Amino acid sequence: MRPMRDRELARLNQTVCGLEGLATLLARSPGDFAVVLHGPADCAGLLVQETDTPGVERFFCTHLEEHELIAGRSLKRLEQCLDAILSSDTPPEAVFVLGTCASALVGDDLQSLLSQKMRSTGVPLALPHGGGMGWISQSRLLDRFYLLMLDACAPRPVERHAHAVNLVGFDPGEEMCARLAGQGIEINAILTPGADWKTWSRAGRASCNLYIDLELFALFQEQAGRRFSQRAIQVPPPVGYAGSRAFLASLERTWPGPRKPSWSLPEPPALLADVRMRVAGRRMGFNIGSTKNLEAPSLALEGLSDLSVFMELGFEVRILVQGDDRPERRKAVRRTLRRLGCQAPVSFFADTVDFGALCQRHSLDLVYASDHLASCMGSCGAAFLPLGSLRPGFGDVEANLRLILQAFERTSEAR
């Protein structure tokens, strides 16, 4: 438990309201299901601000008012809302009911009502934890969401396929998927936030789940292993030439099924050596702890998924961590980074307004950071590349290198 405790103490991803996070993830996920927000209208208004946002048409709200909460009539509102949804001409395949802080405060027994409705209608009704007057890390919330989708969309065991795998929390791109297929590995499902209902529903037919950060999905894998006997394999992030090679080499060592004898690998592009000569020894800052997007690739390995690209090029990397620098957190951050294989020096900045001064103090030449920090660079003079710009696989190695060069060129032109 120490590694996960350290990750929680390190707080290397922004916290989020549980209701906001689950509603956001459900809105991103296409499928024939409805979402009921059991709380005041203001909760729905804050979460669903644009009526043209995809997925909003599946959201409903009980619009609880103060007098109903005080009088103990809030469950009646929920029952009426569920009856309206389930009695429609085309009822959804499932309904997710998200409690709010208001319903938690009055102690609504949501589960009893949902169990009663499930018995009478046969429609699955799920009650993910949404309210509760607290905040939760994005990592923990994402794991809960994956567990929720596994339970809701793949409720029954299905015939497993020995050569089928699920890619959990990452998408290596078409080229890498084609390479796996060439070795007889079938990509059964790519389970990233935003995967549709049908994709989740076939998750149980895979024999293995591949992760770039198994700890991030501990609850999900525990359930997948128990229900479907799925094996977990952790692989390096397939980003950059070295990362893509390491990804395939790891699979070649650990893949349990029969495979072809050799995994052919492309030669590194000539541009790789050229860029390495131009940037080796230059100072760069790699930002973590500033992103709040509930995206698995951003949260995996505490945001370090792309770090190997810059290490491969010979940059002198410094990790730039947002948040407080109290001693217990500093120690947890350093333990966590070391365990993830990162030995780079670490600097902390309390707020975005301090970011530019930090970059200037360390004479950084390049900064890889959350895009909103670009406006905080001030006059530090460093080139800026937004987090998430780099693409996976061998096919995008050269494109990634050109992005890095272009970042330097833009800075030179601005001077």
C-alpha cells in the first residue's frame, strides 16, 4: 500500500468534485444510457452549461428545492424522474443516478429505490458515488469510473479469446495496433475515457489487459481479474523511438500466447540523430500537477508518460511540480518519482503566477507544460510545448521531433 499512499500524498494530479468528474466522464461516453443528477438545479447548471454539448441530451435532473429536502420528499422527486425516463417509448439500456451533496446531507436511501425500480422494470440502474461534500483525486475517480463501466456494460461473463487484449487507459495509434496484429495479438477494445457503450460491453472477451500504469486502474483490474480471469501486463508508454521500441520489447517478453519469432522494427529516422546533436545538454522543464482534464494519458505515471522522449534526446530535465512544498509532500513526490524511474531534479511552484519566474531562475530552454501555463511564461525566454502534443508510435517519431524544433523556432522569431 505504500506506493499508492505516496501517490496520494504527492497529489500530482488536481483534485475534482466527484459529481463533476463522473458527470463529465459519462457525458464523454457515447451510449444508450441516461444520467440523473439527484439534486438542485444549480448542480446541473454548473455541470451542463452548454446545451449543444454532445451527450447532454441524456442528462436529467430532479431539481430538488429546499422545502422538499427539509420535508423529506426528495426521494419522491427521484422516483417521478425515473418513472418518466423508464416509461418512455424508447427507454435507455441503463440509468446512472448521481447523488449530490444535498441528497447525501439528508440521507436519501437511493439504493433501495433503485433496487425496487430494477426489479419492476428490468433496466439496470447504477448508483456511482457522486456527492458527499468532498473532493477526490482524478486518478481515484478515473479508476472508479472504469469499474463502474465494467459493471454496467459487461455484467455477464463472455467467452474469452486467448489472443485478444484490452488496452486500458491508452491508445498507441493505428500503426502500433497494426504491428500487434501482425504478431497475432487482437486488439479487443481500447478503453479510454470516451469509449462507447459497445466497446465497454466486449471488454470481458479479452484474456489480457495492457496498461502503461497498472496502479492507476487497481480497482478495475482487481474486478476484471476476478470476473474474467484477465491477466494484467504493464508496458512502457509507446512514445518516441526509444519508448516505442521498449513497448514492443516488453510485449515480446511477456505476451503469453504464441507469436511469430521476430518483431521487425524500423530504423530510427535520420532526424533523430540531428535533433539530438542540436538539443543535447539543453535545459528543459517538464511540468506535472497542473492538469485537470480526467484524461488517462495525462494521469498515467503521474503525468510522466512523455518524459522518455526528452531523455532520449539528451535534455537536462527538471520536473516542475505545481502545489505546496511542505516537507511531507516533497518527500512523497520524490519517492513517487524515483519509483517511477525519474531521477531528475524537482522544483515546486505554488501558483501559476510563479511559473515564469521559476523557468527563468533555472535558465530553461524548453518547457513542456499544461497549455494554460503558456500565458504565464512572462519574459523567461524559454520555448514552450503544450503537454499532450506528442503522438505515439514509430510513425510519429519524426513529427514529434519537428514539433520540438518548431517550438524553438517560434521562440527565436519572437525575440
